[in-house]
Amino acid sequence: MMMNHSLKSRCKVAPGTVIIGKWHSNKYTVLKELGYGANGIVYLAKFKNTQVALKMSDNGMSITSEVNVLRSFAKVQGSTLGPSLLDVDDWKSNRGQISFYAMEYIQGPDLLTFLQNKGKSWTTVLFLQLLNDLNTLHANGWVFGDLKPENLIVTGPTPRIRCIDVGGTTLQGRAIKEFTEFYDRGYWGLGTRKADPAYDLFAVAMIMINTAYPKRFNKTIGGISQLREAIKKQKDLLLFEKVIVKALQGQYTNALQMRTELMSLIIDKKNHDTLNKSAVTNTNSTMQKQKINQSGMQQPKSRQTYRRKRKKNRWMETIIITIFLALLYFLYIFQKLL
């Protein structure tokens, strides 16, 4: 869901614009626009010698709600799901007062770009991380809501998945504030838009499908039938079919259940691959032994062995010839004596 054009124009500022907070007097120099959503525009800005993300909106209630979410994240020990909140203030522009907040600028490619560049072997690692973070978020009474690859950034050097837009984050039990159709269970006819953990887990399943369909696909018949058909057409998704389908049908009540079953599938696959590799190794070893036994003396010998045998044969020939000549000599002498 996008913000209306009039709201976007009121928050639109050019690179180089200096934003000065009305209450805290912090100065932010706008560098470029990073993106916009239903409730505001996010800019990359410079604060002193640091780059920050600055979200601006003339909807003060929306800013307050998002700030509350970020503050809630900060209270959760060890949580790195969303960006850190740095400042909250208002800016008196020539278009009126605009609320804004500054947050940590999370750098890196989005989820799909990262997988395209680094390989799909990272897929399960990142999804296990995401499910762990979502479980923490849900335990604190929130649902992320507008969960999609564009909102998931992979930071480094050790790959870590982070969320960059909390605009859709909603208190559990309320109606989802923001959503993107492809990842919305209501759009596919598989549930309501009431904020509960299963709403986010549906979105996770759709993002997993999205990794095999980078350009997404259009809804036709909708429902679980179309989505199951899409899964079956992609080899990369078949391994996780059980988990994906259960999440699409709302059969997980919390993110840890989905994470545990996903981990189980990965372990089973690893064990299966190890057994297959062991079987192939043993078969190859047996075949090699059979080949050696069958070939016997036909196997080529080393040069050193060949030389030793040749030298031995020469000595044998010399001894035989010497004995033969000696016999002839004694026979000759015996005839003379007669």
C-alpha cells in the first residue's frame, strides 16, 4: 500500500536539504531518498559523521506508533530485528510542520538480491534467523505485518537478516495497518487481516516461494491450490513443501514451531545426503578392489620393480649358460680320455 501523492509531495525534499529538529536542534543533511510507503518517506541523511535513516511524515500519529514499536524492540534483550531508534522530533518546513525520526541506517542488499549473488545455500540459514526474531517480536505482543523481501536487509560480514521498515507493525488483535498483496493471506483467501503470529508466518512462507519466483506471479484461482501447484513446479521448494504448506494454512501458532520443523527437514536432508555419499564411497571402494583382484598380474608394474626383475632374469640366464658350457667342456675331456 502506497502513500497518497499529496502526502508524498509535502514530505518531498531535495538532496542537500538540512533538517533541524524543533525540540532537540539536531541537524540532518539529506543525501538521497531510500524509499516511501503509506505513511511517509525515508531518506539517507548525514548526522555529524554518521549516516542515518530519516523517516518523515505529516502524520504525527503514524510516527508515534512506529517510534513506539522501535522503542519496544530496544527493550527486548538481544533483538536485532528492527533498526535502533536515535532521535524523534518535528521539523518546521515551508510546507508546515513535519514529524520525523532518525534511526540506524542498515546497509546491505535485500534478501532476494543477496541470495541471487551469494547462492541459495544461505536460504535456510536466513529463514531460521528470521523465524527466531519473529518469535521474539510476537512474544512482546507485536505482528510485523508488511513482511516482504524489500523490507529484509542482509548485513555483513557475517550474514544477518534485519528488517528496515516497521510501518506495518501492529499490536496483536488489531487490523493489519499495511500489507503487500502477494504476501497477504487475505489476498489469497487464506485468512483474515487480523494481526496474529500466523499472519507473519504466512508471509514467511510466501517469501520462501518468492525465492524460487523472483518476479512473483499473478493470482489466478487463488487459494492453497494455486500456491501448492507453484511449489511443486520448483525443485528448490519441494524439500520445504511440508513447512510452507502448513504456514500457508495457518497451522503454526508460533514461529518456533515453524522454525523447529524447518530445522528438522534440513537435518533429515543432511543425514540422507551423508548416507548416500557413504554408500557411493563404499561401492567405489569395492569395485576398485574387484578390479585389482580380477586384473592380477595384468596391472602395470613400477619401473623399479621391472628393472629388478630384468636384472634377476639376466643373472639366471648367465648361470644357465655357464652350467651348459661347463657340461660341454667336461663331455669333450671325457671323450679324449677314451
